[in-house]
Amino acid sequence: MPDRLRQAALLAALLLAPLVSAQQPMPPAGMAPQAPQGFALSPAEEAYLDQVLTAWELESKKIQTFSCGFTRIVYDHVFGPAPDPETGVRIHVREEDGELSYQRPDKGRFEITKVRAWDAAQQQHVENANIIGEKWVCDGEAVYEYATEQKQLKVRPIPKEMQGESIVDGPLPFLFGAEAEKLKRRYWLKLDPRAPAGQLWLVALPKYHQDAANYSQVELMLDRQRLLPTAMRVQAPDGSQTVYTFAADKAEINATMARLWGQLFSAPRTPFGWKRVVEQAEPEQAANPSAAIR
């Protein structure tokens, strides 16, 4: 799976968490894994982290509907442009604009609306209308993926036991439904003191192999006042990374336009000339949502 699609899957998963209840194996009692370097917190650091996570959880629970634009910057260490020989700065291979929406407890939408790809001849990023961005919709009962190149609308039903509140426990629960204890069980967490003014900088490393196979580190910037995400960087195991910048200052929170929200998350019709493909999740996919939505 190309990195850009993997990152789209991850963002859809962190927004929708549609395919798994994240019941990952915990280490046996008395055998807690060793904290990696930099994540062995002092009592004061641990207390501050708990304070932030608890406040963030409480604020997240106030959000019933959310809509926000974002920009995604994709760096590809394998197929992307080589670093500048003088500065060492690496040029991102793509920059994309998108929209994401969420309705508690289990509805969401993710769509890339504009794509600018690196053009080596022009030495700049150029908008390409022929490149179709990713698009996902979750109506609470199924996830619908628009596979444009195959002209397929892929439908992945969500098992009954995973519908509702339990589906917020996805692979990257860093935008909505973040529960402090669940986050601490699944990730090594710390707050980076180098955060810009007015921001909180949360760094997370996955504790378990199922998560680590898809991302090696996640960094999230939160607005200190509203505890809304303003930026996120996801580092892949191969060294590639994707940076999301969220227009949190323009986000619509708890909007009252019920008719519009209903249209956003309704099960889509199959586009003319396309094929509707219903895919049942295999047991392995149920344990690894990123595999399920590739």
C-alpha cells in the first residue's frame, strides 16, 4: 500500500475508528514493558500528563459534531525528491487540502479535495486536477471507500458489537473520544516542553506490534485553551512522514444544521459506471484496521 494511502487510512481510522475495538493484548501482570528512552517520566511529569489527558478527555466529550479543513504534507523518503545537497532539507512529494467531519458517536467523513504534486521539471508543486484524492464515509454501520482508480465503491460493514461508542477505540484515537487510561495503556506518552506558545505538544509511541507496524511515532499539537488538535505528524516505520495542519480556528463545533449533517454521513449511492463491492473483514483485519482498509 502506498504511503499516501496508508496515511489516508490512518487519518480515517483516527477520525472514524470504524473497524476495531482496539482490544489489543496487554502484557502479563508484573511484566510491564520497559519505557523507551525519554519516556521514563518523573512523578511531576506524570502528574502533569495525567492532568492534560483528563482535561482533554472531558473537552472531547463535549463535542457532538465537528467539521474542519486540513492540509496534508506527504514526505516520501523512497520515491520523493532527494534532499537539497547544501541544506539537507527534504522536499515533500505532495501537498493536499481536505475536509473532515465527525458526529458522535460513530459517523464521519474524510475527503481530499485538492492535490498539488511535486513537478521536478518546474521545481515546484503543481495542482493536478487529474489526481483524485481519497474519500471515506462512515454512517455508523459501514465504511464506504471511493476507490477511484478501480471505479469501485468499497463497502465494509461494521460488526454490531463494534458499532456505537466502542468504535472510538481505533488505532489512532488522537482527535475524538480520547480516553486518558486507554491512551496510556496503548502508548508511551510525554509532553514535549518545546511546544510553541499557546500549544501543548503530545508525543506518543505505540507499545504493541499491531500499532507499530503502521506508525512508529505520532506527535500532536493541541490548542492549550480549547484542547483542539492544530497539527499532527505521523512517522511511518520506513522513515516517511505525513504532517497534518488543521484549521482549528475555523472549525465548526456542535453545529445545528441537522439536515446538512444527515447528508454528510448518509450511505452513498454507487456512482454511475462503478461497481459496488462489499468486503467482509477477516479475523486478521478485525485485529488490524489499517490492513482492513487498504
